[in-house]
Amino acid sequence: MAERITGHTELIGLMAYPIRHSSSPAMQNEAFAKLGLDYAYLAFEVDNDSLEDAVKGLRALKMKGSNVSMPNKTVVHKYLDKLSPAAEMCGAVNTIVNEDGVLTGHITDGIGYMEALKDNHIDVIGKKMTIVGAGGAATAIEIQAALDGVKEMSIFNVKDKFWGNAEETVRKINENTECRAALYDLADLELLKKEIANSYLFANATGMGMKPLEGKTYIPDKSFLRPDLIVTDVVYFPRETALLKIAKEVGCKTMNGLGMMLFQGSAAFELWTGQPMPIEYMKEILD
Ligand code: NAD
């Protein structure tokens, strides 16, 4: 890395806390190096208290942009000049782009999920999906899927602190897109089974299946799935969650969260550099 830093090198940041575990710096710097682009990507420990100063710093240093992760995703919009339509609807930002001093907030998580579907030759546009989740990942996917043209969406969640967020998401989708969305309680498993039965795709967008819920799923048995159903998970560690294991046993086409992670980074990369990430090369590195 030191060998390729010059006086012209553009800086891109990642503002979050905790953040030292993130794989984004390795991923983005590998991609810059592969394409010979003169950028460097560094992680900065920034929480809500230091966020405003950090964004001022980004402006003052004329940084090209930054990724933003927890706990800053739903707060950083206060310090930016513009938001993309998806970021506005999600109420969250994971990517800042600095264009001549104008800071625009984008959310690329949902784009990442939709691009990962395309990459797996899965076409959900004009069709119905059932999705479980009302947190950050789920909201980004639900909004982007609706904006991209999914026809009908059944959203399930447990009645926890995220329930109100899911109600807001359903309202925004129904008011602002052609997609028809509805919200149901995940406790009603008979209804979940019925909604999955007439969906093209079923998605888990919660941490179910990942530590501390590793090995667990809310799908009680194989009768909830069928061979021609697509089943996706946002979790990528482990690569195969309990849900994806059952789905594979039934014969469903499956997709884990690795593609979403790669393509959300790729979308941000393209916003900063104007060039697509070398996806096939990145897949080799990530696997
Ligand atoms: P979050 O905390 O914002 O949301 C948590 C969600 O899980 C809520 O819908 C909540 O109701 C639900 N939940 C919590 N406990 C539950 C339980 N016992 N049963 C059923 N539902 C439960 O989290 P998030 O940021 O949306 O992340 C969710 C998952 O998505 C995590 O596993 C995270 O690693 C993954 N993720 C993946 C990517 C990717 O690129 N693949 C990106 C972001 C997040």
C-alpha cells in the first residue's frame, strides 16, 4: 500500500464504531489496486458524538467520500446536503459521495441485494416476495425491491422495537411505489406459510441463523418451502444458515448474504470512482 500512496491519492473513509473487524477496507483497497485507481480506503472509529466533526473533516480534507456504518447510518443525514431517493425513504445512509463540496448520502445495501439476485440469475421484478425483517438490512432491501419493481411484498416481523419501523416502511412503499406491501406478525406461522406458498421468493433479512442465533430458524419444517421457491438470507457468516440448509434439502435455489455484501461495496465503489468494481476478481478473494 505504502508504495502506491502519492500526493494525488484520494482518501475514502469508513465511519463507524466498533469498526476494526470490518472487511470493507481490504475489499475496497484490493479493488482500487486491481484497477490501478489512486484511492485509499481507511476505517475511522467514529460514533454519534464525533460524527458531525468527522463529516466536517471530510469536507475540509476534500475526501472523495466515505462509507457509514452503525451507529451512524440513521444519524449522518443531518450533516449532508442531499439524499438519494432510496436513502430518503430508508432514513439511512451507508455511503457519502463528495462532488465538489456537495455531500450526497446514498444507501447501497438494498442495491447490493438486488444486484446479487441478478448475479444469481434470479428475477423477482413484477413478482411477489415474502421477507422477514424490519431492521436496517431489511428496510434497505424492502425499499429498493419496491423501487425496482417488485409487484407485491409480504413483510413479517416479531412484535419487537422494530415493528413501528416496519409499519413506516409499508406506508412509504404503498405511498411512493407501484408495489403493494403488507405487514404481518411473525408469530402467525400459518399466515407465513400461506404467504410463502404464493411467493416467488422468500428472504430472511434478520440476524436469525447468525450468532447468537446460529443453527436456528423460525421456519418450523420443510412443508413451508417448495422446490421452485427461491430462498435468500442476508447472513453470510455462517455461509449456510439453518434456513438455507432446509431450503437446499427441499431443492430450492438459495443465495446467502455474501453477494449482498460484495455488491453494496461495489455500488459504493462505482459512486466514488465512476467505474464498476472488478466483481469476478473480488469474488475469488472473498470466498
Ligand atoms: P437490526 O438490528 O437493524 O435488525 C434486526 C432484525 O432482526 C429486526 O427485524 C428484528 O425484529 C429481528 N430479530 C431480532 N431477534 C429476532 C428473533 N429472535 N426472531 C426473529 N427476528 C428477530 O439488524 P440489521 O442491521 O438489519 O442486520 C440483520 C442481519 O443482516 C445481521 O445478521 C447482519 O449481519 C445482516 N446484514 C447483512 C448485510 C449484507 O451485506 N449481507 C448487510 C447488513 C446486515
